[in-house]
Amino acid sequence: MKANAALQIYREHKEIMESLDRFRGAVERSKSERELKSKLAGFVASVEKHFASEEGLMRAAGYQGAGAHAAEHRRLFGQIRSVKEDFAAGAINPGGALALFVEVWTTHHIERQDNRFIEYLDAQARP
């Protein structure tokens, strides 16, 4: 179960990064505001799906850091939702700064928070 959970998280991370790449590519190609909003919405949806999935996996695995990690998810999702709303309202330029924020936010969370849980799963899967 724990090895499968780690694989699921890796797959979800891949989906998030692919969604991020689609958004970043649309920004770099100066796509229409409508397309940028669509790509950003797709990214936000993939993050939301991952957060819910990961929190369920943490509870099922008995991960002691689940509560703190879920709180971090809520904080981060509030930030990204705010950015999405500001972008939709025209308060944020869709240029490099927004794409960079989304990329840094994503990699920071995956590298710091999610990898701790994956390390826990890997340790639990060892005989």
C-alpha cells in the first residue's frame, strides 16, 4: 500500500508539473488572456486534486505530520486561489512574474513538504 501511495504521489506531481508547463508555455507564447486563464485554472485544479488525494493517503498511512501538512495545503491553496482571482480581475500581469511565482510555489512545496511524506512511506515499506 505504502509503495503504491508513493507512486501515486509521483504521478500526481508529474501531472502538476505538466500542467505548470502548459501554463508557462502559454505565457511564453503570449497566448490570449482567455487561454492563460484556462491554463491557470487547469493548474489550480490539478493542485487541488493532489492536495485532497495526498491528505487521504497521509491519513491512511498514519502519517504523524498529516495535520501540519494539510494546514500547509490550506495556506498554499489560499495563496494560489488569490493569485488566480487577481489574475482573472486583471490585477496581475500574466508575464513571467506570475509564471515564476507558480513554478517556485510548486517546486518549493513538492521538494520540502511532499518529499518528507514520501520518505516516510519509503521507510514504512522497508522490511
